[in-house]
Amino acid sequence: MDLVAAPSVAAVAGDEARRKEMVERMFKVAFWCVQELPEARPPIGMVVKMLEGEMDIAPPVNPFQLMMMPSIVMIPWTLTATSGGSGNGASVNVISEELDLHAVI
């Protein structure tokens, strides 16, 4: 029967720190890769270098910032809905005609 030596406390702590660094690196690269705008995403060659630790990773920007619309953007929709009609559903038609979703998203 072979006995396996238990790792030292320092080795376990060093291994844990290395794993934490690797996970942090993977998350940073992942956030760069899911950017809304394709030109903001890194090329695959750079992704490999970042994951392998050959290059530093700049802090990624929020990849979901286009999904988090400021409240100012929503105000015109509310104003159009409340001031656009006589209460017979005309305001809903005004919103659908004036709102260009592709410009917002």
C-alpha cells in the first residue's frame, strides 16, 4: 500500500491563490468576449494569450451597459403615453410609431 504525503499548508495556500488568480483571469476575459459591440471584443489570438497569462488584461468595461438604459431614456415613452391621446388607445399607437427600438438597443 502506497502512502500519499499530505501537502504542506504553504503549498495549499499557494495553490489556492493560483486558482483564484486563474478564475479571476477567466472572468475578465469572458467579460471582454461578451461585449455588445463586436469591435470591442478581442480577437481569438489575444484571448488565448490572455488566458495563458502571456499578456495583461485591462479591466473590462461593463458588457451589459447598453442593456441598462438610464431613466432619462424612459421618460419620453412615459410622457408620450400619458399626453398622447384621449384615453381611447391612441397613445399606444403613437408610442409604437415613434419608438425606434433599433436606435435604442
